[in-house]
Amino acid sequence: MAVGPVRVVEAEFLLSVADSNWPDDSVPEIAFVGRSNVGKSTLLGALCGRRGLVRVSSTPGRTQLINFFHLEIEDKQRRCVLRFVDLPGFGYAKVAKSERKKWFARVEKYLANRATLKACVLLCDGRRGAEIDETELGRFLHAREVMLIPVLAKADQLSKHERKPRALELGRALSARAMIVSATEREGVTELWQRIVAVLRSG
Ligand SMILES: Nc1nc2c(ncn2[C@@H]2O[C@H](COP(=O)(O)OP(=O)(O)O)[C@@H](O)[C@H]2O)c(=O)[nH]1
Ligand SMILES: [Mg+2]
């Protein structure tokens, strides 16, 4: 389905939760997940067109929480309300399996049970690709039939000719088409919006 340019009418921080005191489930949600420092907050800000918006979710203490943002968007077809959900980041380096389990325990309830979760945008470092954290999460989401949108993040750090092959590789590793995005250069942001809206429209 063709999607026109997306205009963000409203974007505001809603709340942070530690366990499962999520807001009411009347609104479709798009979750953002990836390693700490991969650029989740920056990408959320770029999508919303509001740079300061997401800072609140990166204040110390909140990075372990699930942060909800309320959005209202408009394309040429209609207006719609949705939420962005900024999930805690998983560890940097090749973390121990126990760390991975701890992280998963924090987000599992949400990812496994949230009825209104429509898609999960999984940011991967352009230079590292998908490692075990990402591929395990990808398998989990496929099993749950949550749409997965892999993102090759910080694409500006790769040379132009590296981007496509890396994105193809990432897509293969996660069994879904990967998008090439640079939040700081605002590359791929419009395309990502279109993919998100297509998911929302698909039911
Ligand atoms: N080169 C580059 N740097 C980025 C990009 N997005 C984020 N960053 C930088 O990466 C660092 C971590 O970003 P942040 O959004 O806080 O990551 P988060 O921990 O995943 O929320 C910050 O210094 C950002 O300025 C990008 O697209 N390109
Ligand atoms: Mg962040």
C-alpha cells in the first residue's frame, strides 16, 4: 500500500515503567530495541522531529525502564495515534549469557504479552551486524509473529559501497528486509516512517 509523506502532529513522552504497569492497550505500539549506544534515542528523536524529546528516556535510571511516547501522525490518507516504546538497551560487548538473560527478563513480559505491539525496530550497529543478541531476539519475535524491522544504524559510519551488502547480510541474519539508516544524517528516516505506517495500516 502506498503511503504518503508522514507528518508528526504530536510527540510527547508518556511514562516510564519498570515492570508491567504499561499504559492502557488501546493504541498500536512500535518498539525500538538494540544494544546500548546503537542510536535508539537519536533515531526516536529523528523520527519525531524533536531532538530533545527522547533525552528524558536516557536520564540515568530510566535506561533500564520501558519508556512510552505518545504520537499522532498524519499522512495523506488520515491521522492516527500510536506509541513508540523505547526498550532498555542490551550490553555492549560480547556479554555473558547471564547478562543476556537478565536483559531479556526485563523486556520479555512486554515483548511476549503486549497485544498492541505491532512491530519491533531492531537497531544493529552497521559495523558489527547481527550478533547472538540480535539473532535470538529476532527468532523470538518471529515465533511471536511480531513484525521485525531490522535497521542498519549509523550507516554514515560505513562507506557508501559497504551499506547495501551489510544491509543484505543483516536482513538474511534476521529473516526480514533491513533498512539503512543514519539518524544524524537523516538518511532513511522517511523510508522507516513509511515502513512503520505500512505496518500500522496492515491491521
Ligand atoms: N555517526 C552517528 N552517530 C550516531 C547516530 N545515532 C546516534 N549516534 C550517536 O551515538 C551515541 C549514542 O546514541 P543514543 O541515541 O543515545 O543511543 P542509545 O543508547 O541506543 O539510545 C550518541 O553519541 C549519538 O550522538 C548516527 O546515525 N550516526
Ligand atoms: Mg537511549
